[in-house]
Amino acid sequence: PGGGDGDSVVMERRAQRVAPPPMFQVVMLNDDYTPMEFVVVVLQEFFNKDREAATQIMLKIHLDGRGVCGVYSRDVASTKVEQVLDAANKAGHPLQCVSEPVE
Ligand code: TYC
């Protein structure tokens, strides 16, 4: 009882069980045509940002060319990308966004 070898086996098993899922960031890209207001509304609607945070993220994208809208599991991130592209297409804007692994 209390042997050191058994403890390390238990710890390895635990490490495997609780390994966190890989996370994906949804990145929005700048373009010259999508209205700033549309981007702010999209960030509020699909990424649960308040108007102030949404405006800051939009301006960051406008200035830097891209910006992270949120970090999610693979499935949720891919659904967010679909929702954004669908809303942009329906509104006739060229807004692009992608999901990429964090780090
Ligand atoms: N650059 C756009 C404009 O000047 C605004 C914009 C911001 C577009 C962020 C896309 O992801 C974007 N109207």
C-alpha cells in the first residue's frame, strides 16, 4: 500500500482522462467594403460582445488586418464561422472569417 509505482500509473491515467480539448480561435479578416456597423453587429450577435467590446475588436481588425473574435472548441468555432459567412453573404458583404488552432 502506498507504493510509488502505483501512484505514477494513476497520475498518467488522470493526465490522459482530463487532457483539455484543442481550442480554436475564430479570426475575422479586414476588407475594404464591409461596413463597420455590420461587423460590430456580427460581433455582438454571434460572439456575445457588448457594443463597446465589439467596436474595439472591429477597429483592431480594421487597423491590423485581422483580429480574434473568440476561442472555442472545434465544433463551436466552425459553427461561428458558418454563421458569420452566412450573414455576410445574405447581406452582400465580402466579410471573411476563419477558424484556426490556438498557438
Ligand atoms: N475596413 C472596413 C471599412 O473600412 C471595416 C471592416 C472592419 C471590415 C473589420 C471588415 O473584419 C472587418 N468599412
